[in-house]
Amino acid sequence: MIARVKTLPSQRRTTWLLPETWTGNLWIRGCIETPDSVTEADDSEAEFFGIYAQDAEGLHMWVEDCDTREQADDLAKHLKSLFPLSFA
């Protein structure tokens, strides 16, 4: 499934890949990048925020990284508005 939108002021990207069996659930996690990996972090310590879409099997697929929690929340709301029904 591909979400497309013509304009979204807080984001430069206008196309996001979502799982074919996306349940409509999104998971936002604060993240810290280390030399070897990316690690989940408390929002107050996060360097950026990852958005993940849940599929029908309960797995989470990365969708986008945002600089702030507010940007991540706005993008999550936007994606949910494009696909208001759950596929699960």
C-alpha cells in the first residue's frame, strides 16, 4: 500500500510505503543513533522519532523518521486520515 499526498507542510516527503495488511495502527518511538545501531529512547532523550506501521501479523514496518515528536504525531494523524478503516 502506498500513501500519496500532494502537500504536507511539515514534511518534504509525499509518498510513504505502508504494509499491504496495515491495521491502521501506528507506533511512534523516540530513537537515539549510536555508531552501531539505532536504539529506542525516552522522548526527553530522543534525537529523532520513528514511525512504524503495524501489519495484520502484529509486525511493525518502518515508515518515516521525524525530527520532533510533534512532527511524528502530525504525520501519524495525516496517514490515518488517508486510510480511516482498519484492514485487520
